[in-house]
Amino acid sequence: MVALDIALVSLFGFSLLSNFYGFPGNLTIVLGSLFYAVATGFETFSITFLLTIFAIFLLFEFLEFLL
């Protein structure tokens, strides 16, 4: 389980730095959270939490499109 936690933190770090290279960091966070939830059998992240992250992702992408 520790290796999976390290992978998730690394993915979040990559998502923060990826915006400088034009790769969408928000999408990386959403996909990383989904992968972590599936890998742990939804023990730590519930489906409601994942839907909340996805809704926030859509909101920020919409706001970025408007600006």
C-alpha cells in the first residue's frame, strides 16, 4: 500500500508541474484519483468523492474556457 501512496503523491506532483508544459494538471488529478480509488477497492475514496472531484474539474475547465 505504501508504494501506491507514493505513486499517488508523485502523480499529484506531476500534475502541478505539468501546467508549465501545457498538459492539463486538473485532468491528471482526476484520473489519478480514479486510479487510486480503483486500486484500493474504493476503501479510501468513495464514488461521491470522485464525483465531487470531477465536478470541480468541470467547473474549473469551464471557467478557464470563459477567461
